[in-house]
Amino acid sequence: MPKQKRADKLKHKGDKRRKTDNLEVVLREDLAQSSGIVQPKPPRAPKQRSRADSDDELDPEQQKKIETMARAQASDELQREVQIMRDDSSSDDESEDDLGLDDDGEDIDGLDFGAEALSPSQSALVDSFLNPGGRTRTLADLIMEKIAEKEAAQHGDDDEDDDDQLPDKVVEAYTGMVPLLRRYRCGKLPKAFKVIPALERWEEILWMTRPDEWSPHCVHAATRVFASNLDPKRARTFYGDVLLERCRDDIREHRRLNYHLYQALHRALFKPAPWFKGVLLPLVKSGDCTLREALVFGSVLAKASVPQAHAAVVIMKLAELPYSGAQSVFLIVLLNKKYALPVRVVSAVAKAFLAHADDSSERPVLWHQSLLVFVQRYRGDLSDDLSGRILKLLKTHRHHTITHDIRRELTAGHRQRAAAAAAAR
């Protein structure tokens, strides 16, 4: 009798379970049980985002309370951040090995090749194309010049109204920010600093923060702010006056570029036009760009994707400049990207090399390497006239290994053009 009651209970329980199932489900379950096959459980239906739905049903009063709490929380976080930055903690002396970063940039590919790859005689030959004499200007010198110009303008306008002068509170706020930016490591920048790109007299206020004293981390964070919020014309000013000079100062001092400054250069390249006009071209035009500096900046350019139109303009501008080692480095980097250049640009680069035909002095190995890269990439775009003139140029300027490769590429290009002309007939 107990067994019969247990069977009735199980039967009743099974019937209760199957009341909500359709006939197909019941038949499938019975078939699976009779055959002994274990059926996998069906996947669970995704839960509805009831929380998001409930937000739409909040009363206006509840929404207002939530917004007030969010603003209060943001204000508390900002105060906590400023307090952390004001504290003289031991973070100034910490090594960044804990973060897996090296301030010297030793983990960056391409920073350790360069001057060491050339012999002392070749390095001296490249340096001979630099502008002789003259004192190297640093970012601190540039800032002091700007401050002196501003003070001279203020002394000259003492008799006039003082409408052009910044309020004392503004000057105090941004000059008092210098110690924070000097110790900056991570986190958010002060809000007053982030609004500088939106100010009308942004450049004058920028010099008050002393960019020459910023930490490398601060330069990277500031570059992200200014590159995102400045128009191309003003971004060019920031790149040329702050970022370029700061990176050159660091390379002169440490003989390599800090990791965070390297990342700042890469971040700035997201706006290619200001980067070329404010960093690359002024660097080459300065005439005192060392081979080490050219290789560091060139490695940044080599790792980035540059629009074809910008690259074509820059290649043509470089071809029009007087020869220097930096010119060869940047030409090699850009030509190796294998852009489909207009015929006008290809002809300009070829004529830049042909301009050395009348000069019988020795050319550095970088010049021969850049010529080899040029004919390798664009031998099919050269006319027969330009190709023949370059072959004559090789009789004046020879290299014991590279010249043979250049001649082979030019010959292959001539055959390629002849075959294309025959096929067109």
C-alpha cells in the first residue's frame, strides 16, 4: 500500500508538471525517457534589464535626487584627487618598473638603432650638413622669451587702461598649478587646466603653467587634451612650441626619448596636418636636427598610419628643402609606406637627388639609402629621362654596395616601362 501511494504522488506530480506543456514537449520527453537518452537543457532566456526599464518609470523628484547625489559624488572625487596631488608622497621617488614602463623608452622598437649603426666617419659626414654655430634653444628659453615679451608690452602700455591684463585670481590659479603639474603621475588633470583650449587667450595662460617643468606623464595627458580640443591652427602652435621643444630637450639630456613623451608624439599624430606643420617640417628646417633626433621622430612616424594626401604634400615639401640627414631619414620612412604618389611628387623627389649632380663631395650613406628606397618603390613611375639622369648621377656619387642595387632597380624599371608600352600597342 505505501508503494501505491508513492506512485500516485509521482503520477500526480508528473501530471501537474505537464499541464503547462504542449503535446509536442510531452511526447519528446516520453520518447527520451523510454530510449534512455539524456537531453540537454534548453538555454536560458536572457534576463530583461528591469533596472533600465525601472529608470524610465522614476518620478521627476527621484531623478532630481539622483542627479544631485551624482554631482555631489563627482565634487568629492575632484577634491580627493586634488588632495592626493597636493600631498608630497613618496610617489615622486617611485620607479615605474612596477607599472612595466621604462621612462627611457627602452621597450620601444626602433629607438636604439641609429647613430650606432653608422661609423664615426659617417656620423661626422652627416653632422657636416648641419648649420654650424649658434646656441641651441630650449623650451625654457622659449618660455622666458614669451614672458619677457608680455612684460615689455605691459610696461609700454602703462598709460592705457588695464583691460588686457588677466585677473589676479586667474594668474594665481594657473601659476599655483605648476607644482601639481610637476609632480603629476596619473589620474585626472585639474579642471582649470582642461579648459585652457577653450579660452581666448589660451596661449598666454599656457605659458603660466610652465610646460618646461611638466612631468613626462603630464605632457602625455596634456597632449591628449589639446589634440582633442584645439583646432588645427592652434594645435600646430602647441605641437611646435611645447611638444617638439620638450621632446628635443629630453633627447639632448638623456640621449633617448622618455616613454611618455614618445606616446605623446604618437597621440599628437592623430591630427596629421598640425603634426607635420608643427613638428616634422620645423625640425628639418631648423638645420640642427641630429641623426638621433631624426631617428626617434621617424620611428613615431613609421608606426603611424598617415593619410595619403598629407604624406604626398610632406614628401614634396621635404624634397624642396636643403639636404640634411633628417631629410633622408624622413624620406625613407615615408617612401617605405608605398603610397600611390602623383607624378608631380615623384618628379620632385627625383630632381632633389639630381640636384647633387654638380657637387662632387662625398654623400653620406643615408643619402644612398634614401635613393635606393626611392627607386625601389617608384621605378615604374619614373620617366626614361629621369631614369637616365639618375644613372649618370651614380657615376658621380658611388657607394661600394648600394650603387649596384640602385642601377639594377633602374634597369628593371626601364624594362617594365618598355613591356607596358609594347602591350599598349
